[in-house]
Amino acid sequence: MAKIEIEKARELGFCFGVRRAIKIIETAAKEHERIVTLGPIVHNRMVVTKLAEMGVSVSSDLSQLQDRTIAIASHGVSPELLSQIQAQQLSVVDTTCPIVRSAQRAAKRLAEAGFGVVIFGEATHPEVKGLLGWAGNEAAATLHGEEVANFSLPRRLGILSQTTQNRSQFAKFTNRVISVAFPYVQELRIINTLCEETQKRQEAALELAGKSELMIVVGGHNSANTQRLAETCSSIVETYLIETAAEIEEERLVGRHRIGVTAGASTPDEAIEEVILKLKSFASGNCEP
């Protein structure tokens, strides 16, 4: 049987922002009896389950959280939601990622300077919802630059990105917006709000995909940065997104001699190692056609 090589990407798993958020919430869980997070701290079920074991629950209904300590997720929230929390005089643990916080400030500066804001991102994602709140009433989010033609374009337009988007896709989006908006806009301002750690993971995944016969991306199915990794790899080689080792289907490994593994920025080390161990168990078994 031919040897199967399994290689991990040089950059994968927890980023600084996620490690920071988890450390903050774990410390807070030791000091407060009842902590509720507004949405999951990060988009990974293993992390959420581990925190639940420490007494940290998840809710999306602020009105039901009197007398609780509220934790703001790493994705951040809008100023309107912050005002609602303050109005209820709730104790707050804020785990907003510093990179997301920087993007929020950029959106706020643009709005205060009189710019309409277009965000390259998924309008339904928690981070983007928060950014839209900071960007003012004239803000909109889309993944398709040509859709800007359907917007009421202001004379001054600012463009920024959801932090976990892909650099090259953001560049393409910006070019499309410019081609559509140029005849109408007098001033255009582009701010790079992409997370550098996310970009490093995407670049490392792309590099590994180029020398692999199959890529496995480990992370939450609802995680934006994990989805970007899967999209990046699938442009090069067959790619398979899983959240846990239990999702690996042995038949998909048949005939593959070089398997690459990467993981989203909210994927814990233990999830990655479980996947590696399971792949090795298959490699020593019957993965030949």
C-alpha cells in the first residue's frame, strides 16, 4: 500500500482574537455565577460546549437577561445594542476582537465625516451587523460590487470589509464598486479592515492546497473565516469542510496520497489533533482503491 502523507498548514487554528476572547470569558466565568453571551463567543460548537460546562450560556434575547452578566461576542455589536445593554444596567464582559473594534472605529469615522459606507461582507453575519450599526444610516453590506448600482449613491463613498474576507476578493469587489460608482461619486475612500492573521491562514492554506491531493478544512460550518479557507482551497484542489473528526468519510480518502489539513481561526487545537489522529488511523488501514 502506498504511503499517505498528512500535512498541516503552517498557520491554522485559534487566532489572537479568539484566544483573547476565550481567556476573557473563562476568567469571567470564575468570578460571576451567571454569564450569558449574546450569540456564541466564537462560531465553534466545541468551544461553546466547553464554555457551557463552565456555566456560560448563549442567548439572543436581551429582554430576558435581567440580573445576568452579559458577554459581548468576539464579533462585536452595534452601538444601538450597546445602548440597550447600558439601559438595562447590566454587567458587561466585552470580548470584541481588537481587529473588529478597529473596523468599527473606521466605519464610525467614515459616517461622522459624511461618507456613505459600503461593507464587503455577509449582511447577516454578526460582525457585519455590528459594523453596519457603526457606519450609520447610509451604510449597506454586500458581497457583489455590481449591486452598488442599485444603491442610492452618495457623493462621498467609503469602502471597508468584514475582517475575515479574502484579500484578493476584496480587491476585486473594490474594483467593481469603483467601475459602477465612479460617474456619481466625487470622493472615494477605501480602508483595509482585513484581519492579517486571517490572511496568513488563507495564504498558508493556499500554499498547502497546491501540493495536496485533498484538503480538509476543520472548523464550524457557520464560521465565516472557515468558509473562506474552504473557498480558497477549493479553487486549487478538492476540499472537504468538517467540524469534527466524526464527520470524516473514509471513502473520500481512497486513492489520496497527500492530504493537507488546515483549520479556521475559531477551531480549538484538540479538534485539529482529533482529525489528524483519525486520518492517521485511516492511513494505516485500507485507503487504497
